Amino acid sequence: MEHRYGPGSPEHIEALRYIASMFNDFFKDLAGEDIAVMVSSDHGFTPVNKKIYVSGIHDFVKTNKGRTIPETWSPRDMMVYSDNPEDMKNALEDQLYGSADIITGNEILKMGLMGRNTVSEKYISRMGNILVLPYSGNTVWYKYYDDDIIKDRGMHGGLSREEMIIPFASINLKDIKRY
């Protein structure tokens, strides 16, 4: 629901109400039992308020046997392959000023964004060498195909506060009184 309609939309709220009613029924049936219940998500979410399509970077995009290597990951954390990462970074920074951070693959590794352990050469060869991290509410995409459009009104995958907060709740049903 959040992808298609966006977080906080009437459709999203209705879906949450439905899920809450299912939990309520579950809790009523098992109230007083010594059962621990934990509910979590794997990520948060951000609304898509601004869809940005970058242009004028085709000359910097890496090719394989004459075919462009498409961007990877998502419009919330777009990776691009480039034969000239510094020129690509400059071109993207000019277009995305105030809308996204642009980080080279070498900067990603130096900052430890891929973890503390040594990142394998195989992974490095696959990750692309320019990372675009749109600010909260923004998406950024390079149209590899003309009909390659961003349809979602909500997304995750970036590093905004909303996306990094992971919902979590726990309760032991023995603490709930029977109705």
C-alpha cells in the first residue's frame, strides 16, 4: 500500500486498520496466555514528492560491447556504472543540487558504507561506481528506456530518517486481561 499510494494515504491507513483489527482478534483469543509476540519491519518508508529524471549523462555511462549498462538498485539509492566517475559525479551534482548526494564508489568504501569487513573485489565490480542518494521525498532515476518511469508514491532504500527507522513492537499476551 505504501509503495502504490504513499505513506499516510487513506488507502495505507485503511490497510493498517485492517491489520490492527486482525491483531486485536488474535490478542483477544489468546489473552492471558504466556506467549510473546514481536512485530517488526525490515525498513521504514518515505513519500515520493518529487520524481527527478536525470539527463545528459549518456556519454558518461559505462557500456559493455556498445550497450549501456543500466542503473541498479532503486530510485532511492541509484547506482550508475561509469568509465569516468568524476565527470559523471560533476554532471549529476549540477543537475541534482539540493535534491541528492552524489558519492563515488571509492568514497563509499572509504566511508565504510559497505561494512567494516573487506568488501570483495567481485562485489565491488558489480556495485557500480556512482551512488545517488536522493534526499527525503525525492527519487532520482536515469531513463534507460523511454517508458522507464517511477510510478510509486512511496519508497524505501535510501538513508533518510524515515527509511532508517524500523518499527518494532512486543508484548507478552499474559499481560493482557481477558475480555
